[in-house]
Amino acid sequence: MTCNEKLILALDVPEYDYALELVDKFRDRIEIFKVGLELYTVAGPLIIREIHRRGKKVFLDLKLHDIPTTVSRAGIAAARMGVFMFNVHASGGYNMMKKCMDDVVKVCLKENLNRPRILAVTVLTSISMEVLRDEVGIQHSLNTHVKHLSSLALRAGLDGVVASANEAVLIRRHCGRGFLIVTPGIRTSWTPPDDQMRTMTPKQAIRAGADYIVMGRAILSQVDPVKTIELIKTEIDAA
Ligand code: C5P
């Protein structure tokens, strides 16, 4: 996999036109663009179609979490839009993940579609150990919880997880080589963590075993985002 593919750019912007401007600006340097809750809510399937028209791949980051039938139907819709990957919350449980994967596989075979990678979000990178314990009510350690959710996703047949790079080594050890690890919460050494709690640098994340890193603000808030991307790629290469 090339550097262009390893770095996923989060298009966390509130406007369709601005999102496409960013795609056009970075299309020579980025292969996969992430469309999340904000952009999808304002721009919907149209933005996905336009990114595809530019020959780029989409990671649809809607973190689906609902009853199995609803998640499976949304997954099928994502597959029909041709996204490269999408995600669900592992805490939605085994049946939710398994039904989504099984139904998407069936539809893709029947309709001759490329099957999207389906990932499970373990514990959000914005959640600290204390929040997980005191607010979410998980009494065992964060690592144990991430390990549990990753194993559940593997058993349900998912392609991988979205997790903090802090847990990448642990996940790799428990889920094996072929299991994809996508890590948001990435910060260069010169950018603030914002609301992220479990961050790592691009180099640390790749060294820990991340297949893909997701970055938004640490690129888009810079005066020269193109130069920032080049610096990040140098880090990825070195790792
Ligand atoms: O700006 P920043 O690089 O922190 O953005 C991270 C992106 O990754 C956001 O779009 C966020 O929704 C997403 N994400 C995350 N943590 C997860 C899953 C997705 O930060 N566990």
C-alpha cells in the first residue's frame, strides 16, 4: 500500500462546495477521503458520487449503531453507493455486526458490486479511561474493553476496527495480521490534541501496526496543508 493510500483525509467541513474544493486540492496526494456525520448530513449521497467521479475512494464514517435490521439496510445502501469502507459501532453487538456483514455480502454477490470493507469502532479516541469507567460504566480496563470489542468484531466476520493507535499492538496480537486497523486521533508533534484523548503521531501509529491513519484538523487547520501532508508522508515512509 502506498503512502497516498495510508493517509485518509477527514472531510470534516459543513459545506458541499468546500468539501469538493478540498478533494480537488488534495487529489494528487490522497486516495481515500472520509465523509463523516457533519458532511453526510449536509451533502448526502451527492458528495459521495462527486468524490467517486474524481476517481477517489470514500470511507463513510457514520458509525452505525442500531437494531440489526436497520444497520444492515444502511450498510446495503452504503455498498450500493460504492463506498470503499464504512463502519458500525462494535458495542451494537455481535448480531448487529454479523447481520450487516452477511447481508452486505449477499447483496454484493447478487448485484455484482465491490464489497465495502466493514469496520467496527471500538472505543472512541475522544474517550479517556476515566470517562469509560465513570460515565459509560465499563468497570474493566480500557485495553480489556478494546480487546473484547475487537475480538467480537473479528468473530462477527468484520474486516477490522477503528481504534486508537495506542491499542494497535494489542489488537494486532489478538486479531492477527489480516485484520485492518484504522486509527483516528492522530496528531503531528506540532498540533494540539483538541478533543482527542488517546492520540499518537503518524510515525508512532504506523509503527504500532496501523494500516490506515485518519487525520482531519491537524492537516486542515494548518496554514499550508499541502506541506503538512508531505511532512506526514515522510513520517509514514520513515516508519
Ligand atoms: O480532526 P481529527 O483528526 O481529530 O478528526 C478525526 C476524525 O476521525 C473525525 O472525523 C472523527 O469523527 C473520526 N473518528 C474519531 N475517533 C473514532 C472514530 C472516528 O476521531 N474512534
